[in-house]
Amino acid sequence: AQEKNQGLEDRLPKMEEENQKLMRRVNLLETVAQNEQLFSAKLTESHAQNEKLANELKQLEANLKMKEGETSKLAADLQASQEKTRA
């Protein structure tokens, strides 16, 4: 029994070292998981912001097109008015 105990005691430092390595590995994996969650949240937030900006851009483009139409109409009206004045 004493021989068996001695064998276990001899293995104890190696087991403690392996346990420490496993603990460091677990801590590293937990950190990686937290970083992945943070990255995923930031990515989701970024996608939402991109969608919002894309919608704003579409609205601005529609407004610009409408203003261009108004400008063309005003230019045509001005030209017609000038031609009437000359005539």
C-alpha cells in the first residue's frame, strides 16, 4: 500500500502541472468565446447600421431625382417664358 501511495505521490506534481495547463486552456477558451460574442454583437450592430445608411442613401437619391425633375421643369418654364418675352 505504501508503494502505491508513493507512486501516487510521485505522480501528483505531474498531475498538478497538467491541471494548471488545463485551467489555462479553459481560461483561454472562455476568453475566445467572450471575444467571439463581442465580435458577433459588433458585426450585427454594423449590419444594422449599414442597412440604415443604405436606406438613407436610397431616400437621398430619390430626393435628388425629384429635385432634378423640378429643376428641369423650372429651366423649361424659364426658357419658355424667355421665348415668350422675346416674341
